[in-house]
Amino acid sequence: MNGHNGLKVVIVYRKINFVILFLSFFLIMPATTLGAGKVRVKHLTSITGNNEIGSFGLLGGVFFDENKKRLYFTDTTNSRILAFDDDFKYISEFTGGGALSSPTSIVKDSKGKFFVAEPAKGKILAIDIGKKSVKPIDFSAVSGANPVYAGNMAVDSEDRLYIVDKANQRILLFDSDLIFEREMQIEGRRLMDVKVDRAGHIYALNTTDGSICVYNSKGKLLLRFGTRGAGEGEFDFPTSLAIDRKGSIYVTDQHKNKVFVFNNNGRFLFTFSQLGWREGRLHRPSFIYINNSGRIFIVDRANTRISVFE
């Protein structure tokens, strides 16, 4: 090998090492603080499978019980609900003796009853773990052009249940006794998520047009904002939203692999996180939930974990 060729080999070798170092730093090493400009959000921890509970499959929804200080989320692939304490220590799992098949969204009312979506079966299951009771909600009073395709859910302060019906671009409302109350037709295209804040305002997220609609408790549209695009504050594929105690609105974007934050008037504030596999990075985030203490729980789907921020 002559000196000229040897120099080329050394340069190529150094470039390869630089690329490996770059990828290791940005995709593997831990990220503790995130957000544009000054630090607004920091990564707290990640919940992953282990020898005790086994590997996680495709993860569905998340819910935090403020009374018991417990975190619940669905492992759709393994047909189970997993429970963790406030310090993220594993407590138990629930399978319903085979009653769960592909659970996705999960919420819980103030009386301790869980509601779990089984979209493939067109069902919402009402689960009383203490009584070992698993029963589907009665949709017979619900009319529509298409059969109900149950998606994400929310529960308000009066234990009313809100269910996304993806097949009919609407939200179904059931009272605290699970009697069908009414439906809300939602403006936009491809309804994906619903949340209800402490004042009873209803937030609906549409994926195809990237719009967020805010309604009062009577169903009157108060605000509509958001769009898809490449500009600042614009989405690519929004999947879920959550509202913190200050009224700020957080939206996960599965394609941009980050979380967008808006104020209560829909003005874009900042984003946090980005594509990656290391702690604090996201890969195809699909669901977000914020508890009363401000902890942000994100289903980091392609990384097969729950990422926790604050």
C-alpha cells in the first residue's frame, strides 16, 4: 500500500469513527433536559419490561389514579393491564381471566371502575376488579351510519364517560350509570383522541387535518386550531393530546417524534424531545397523559416503553 492510499484509509476510518460517535451520543446516551430555549421539560424515567413482568408488546393507553397514586397502562399485545405505584414500582397485572384480548385505551372513574377499549371487537369493557366483573357497555341506544369503532376515552369530574367513535367522527357520552346520553359530531377529519379538563371543556384531536377542537360541556365549539405542515408549530401526524393544570395543551406527533405545547388559546409555545432510542428521546409516540402533579406519561411505542417527563 502506498502512502497516498494509506492516507485515504486513515481518513475513511476516522470518518466512520466520527459517525459512530455521533450516533452514540444522539441516539443512545441519556438525555436529561429537553425543549427549545430554556429548559421547560425534563425526562424523569422510563418504564420498560424486565424479568419480573416480561417484555412489553405494543402498548396502548395510560391512566393515573390520583386517589390511589397508581399508574395503569395497557399492554395490547400481551392482553393485560399493568399497575405501578407512584415510584414506578411494579404492583400487579390484570388479564380478566382471558376476558381481555387487545386492550388499548384505559380510564377509571371515581368509584374505582375501569373502562378498557377493545376496538377490534367494537367494545368498551367495564371492569370491576374487586368483584371480578368484566362486562361490555351497551351500545344498543347508539345509532349511526357505521358500527361503533371505539377509540380513546376520557372521564370527567362527574364520572361521565367520553368515547371516540372513529367510524363516525364523533364522541359518545355516557352518564355515570353508563346510560347513553348524547353524541357530539366533531369538526375535522379522522378523530383520534379526547380529553376533558377540570372546567368540563372537551378537547378533540383530528389526525388527518391536524386540528384541535375545544368545546364547552354543552358541545358548543369554543376554539379550533392546528394544522399539518412543515412550519413551526405544525404537525405531521398528531396522535394524542393532554391538558395540564395551567391549561396548556400537549400533543404527540408520531412522525416528528416530539411533543408540541400550546397555550389555552392555541398559540404555539415550544416542542420537546426528538427521534431517538436513548432516555428522553421518542420513537413513534402514540399517547400522552398528564397527572395532577404535572408528570407527563408518553407511550413511546416503537421503543416499547412508557417515557415519563416532568
